[in-house]
Amino acid sequence: MIEKMADEKFLQEKYRHMAIVEDKAANLLVRFLHYTAPSVKTYDDL
């Protein structure tokens, strides 16, 4: 599904790696538990 979204330009290619996909719900929950959001530049960083 993620590949089709990127192919159809619904999802920008540079964000494809951010999708968290697992076959089992338990594995997905573990991935969410250990997820660290990427840093975001803000005006406070200037």
C-alpha cells in the first residue's frame, strides 16, 4: 500500500521510510512503543 501511495504521488517519496508497517498487531505496538519522532526545525532553533 505504501508503495502505491508513493507511486501515485499521494505520499512524497522522502516520507516513505516513516511508515510503520507490521503483519501482526503485537509487533506494531512494540514498534510504536520504541518509536522516536524525527526532530523538527522550529523558529526557536534559530
